[in-house]
Amino acid sequence: MASGLSGHLRPLPDLPDSHRPDVKSFLCHLGAIWAGSRQGLYRVGPETATFLPDWRDLGEIMALGPAPGGLRVAHRQCGVWFLSACAANGRRGKFSLFDADEPSCLLENRAFWVGGKQNLYRLDGSAWTPVLPDSLAGHVDWLREIDGHLWVALLK
């Protein structure tokens, strides 16, 4: 273990070679760490890491975000982006198509926000609206709510 680090190292579960984890996103929510990969979704608890079968073969999971009683999952399957609900037990729920931009991060804070490769989007009814002016638009690397304000990190 590297100096200065404490705690336990927990590997993700062993999977067949075709499902070796290639982790793309993390979220600490509901008392667990959630990890999205090219192969599916994992829930990492205090003692174990579990591959969630409802998410097998649903495409590359690029972004995770908190939601009441669960989380939101942005995943790409056959070239099409989806935003899906995930319950606290890992079961996949309702999903919708996402066509605004390639999602890089998600946040629910009185509104649903998606950071994309070109802009920050807000869900208005059933439409995704870009909110950054062209002079600021760029790759949204992460979103956080800090003291009731939305903070956005942009890669230019």
C-alpha cells in the first residue's frame, strides 16, 4: 500500500476475460461506492464488491449521478446514449434516450444536470437545454453542489 494511505484495498470481482472491468466513473452515494465500466455497474460496500447483473451487456457506463433512492446512469449501447434509473439495490429502472451530447457527469440538484463533452445541459421537461454561452462552452469534467451552489469544472 502506498505510504500515507490507510484502509483496505478491495479488488472488483473476478469476471471472465470478456468482462474485465474498465472503470470509467465513480459515485459515492447511499452508503456505497458505485463504479461504472465498459462492461457494467458495480456496487462496492465495506467488505465486498458486487457486479450487478441488471447492468450486464447494457453498454459502456460513462457517468453516474445521485438520485433520490438510487442513482442515474449514463450508458451507451450500440452508439445510442441512454440515461437510466438505478435503485439502491442495483436494479435497473426507467430509461430515456439522451441526444444532446456525450455525457461525462450527472447531478440532480433541484434540476437534473448533465455535463457533456461540449456543454452543460439542464433537463427542461423532456428537452435538454445547453446552458453555457459559446464563449464558455467546453468539456464539462465534473459537477458538484457546494453550499447550495452548482460548481462546474470545464476543460478548455
